[in-house]
Amino acid sequence: MKRILIVKSRPLKSRRDFLIKRLKLAIMKTTCTTRYAVHPQDFKTYDTQRIRDEFLIENLFEDDKINFVYSHFDRFMVGGAVPVSGPLPLEPVDQLKSEYFLERRELGIINVGGTGRVVTQDQTFELQYKEALYLGRGTRDVFFETVKSTDPARFYLNSATAHQSYPAKLVVLNEANVLHLGGKKTSNERQVNQLIVKEVVPTCQLQMGLTELKPGSVWNTMPAHTHERRMEAYFYFELPDWQSICHFMGRPEETRHVFMKNEQAVLSPSWSIHSGAGTTNYCFIWGMAGENLDYTDMDPATADQLR
């Protein structure tokens, strides 16, 4: 059943009081590190540790913190927010040189933890597990909250630059554009839930979705592909302890791999494939930004073409 969101506008005085109250409760602790762009010829010389240092994001989620990585691939940002003791404000990190975080950006949020809330200057959104929220350019005074501290929300965040403002929208799983891909014979039977795509919610360039591998299937995004017109980031979750993902990247004719654990993310440049196989089935969130919003705009590389 679709939930109805009640939006209430606050007058100026009420908004000021709201901010004072939230800021008194808020825990202001945000970190942001920078990752620079890499040429594919340079990438060929990287050893295992260098690949992990440049592309793997290992520690996204920490209690009462917001952690971001700012990538020079399409100025894409990957983050995680875990509000436990109180609200966490979306602060403008130094890399943005802006008055507030979404002054020139848009934000996609998918909750991979307990029930949480995202509060803006005039709206409140409640996100259950695997539900998504889009916030457009110009959205101010954003706070992340947990409904139950013993089961905190875990907000996975993707942000891209934006040239236009679009309205906020909550997207529940039954509103997703769903694709059923792969099959049991090829060990890649999966359901692709397109959550923040142009068929569901208008955006400038950000796209996000959640792919669920069926039991017995381990391969994702196979056949592999690149897309020169945009970059991508993968976030793996629902991976049990002592299990792992082997994520493949690089040019199709000369690939590399990186082993990943639960709740870790990896950056994928436009020239790189992005595919993986797990030691069990799992879920992952994909996020993209770049030249266009055409999901099928890909340059495929079949399994027999990979090296």
C-alpha cells in the first residue's frame, strides 16, 4: 500500500524555531575525503593496494557520523549517515565551497538500516528499509534521524552536481521500475529496482537503483559494459559475515579485481567495466552521473570478450 506523505509548509518564524531546535539536538560530525581522477593507462600499473586506495570505499557507516568521498569522476559524491544519538545535519563540506550542501547539487538517499526520517526545511520523509528519497538542488536544512535508536537508520548517499531544481520525492519499492534480468543457468538471476531514474522521478543527472540477486545467483552486471558518457558507483550489502564480493573493473581487454566486504562501495570510471561475483547472493546499489539519463546507453562487452 502506498503511503501518503503530508507536507506542511512552515512560516519564517516557525522555520527559524525549527532550525534552532534541530541544531540543539544535532550531532555535527561530517568527514569528506577526496579521490582524484585516474587515466586508464596509469591504472594498468596499479598494484592491489593502489587499486584499493583509489577506488574502494571501506568505512562509510559510523555511528553518529556522516562520511563522504568526493570523487573527481563527474564530481560524484558517495556517503553514509548513521544517526543514533540524535539528528545529523547535512553540512556543506569544504570541497563544495557552498553556503549549504545542496546549493548546487542533488542528492539520492537509500535506507539500508532501520526506519529513519529525513527532515528538510518544510518536509518530513519517513524511509523504511530499501526505500529511496530524492532531494533536488536548493533544498536547505536537511537532517537525518533514526526512529528507534536500537535499530538505527543507515542512509546510503549519492550526490551529483545539478543545474536545475526538481521537487523532492519519496520512492518506495512498489513504485520502482522493475527489470528481471539473467537466469539460473548463468548464475545471474536478479531483480533490478530502478528507484531514482527518469521514468520514476525527474533529476538533473543522478540515477540510482537497487539490484537483488536471487538465491543461487552470484554474478551481477554480466554481460559487462562501459559507458563513456557517465561514471558509476556500486555499494554492496546484505552480504553475510565471512563472505566476499570479487568486483571486476578496468578496460574490458585488461581487467583487474578488488575483493570487497559487506557495506563497502567502489568507484567506477567511465572507461571501466563494473561487474562482480559473490561467494553467496547479495544486494547492491548502483548510482550514476554524467552526460545523459538514458539507462540503456552502454557499450557492452560479452563474457568471451573480457580479458
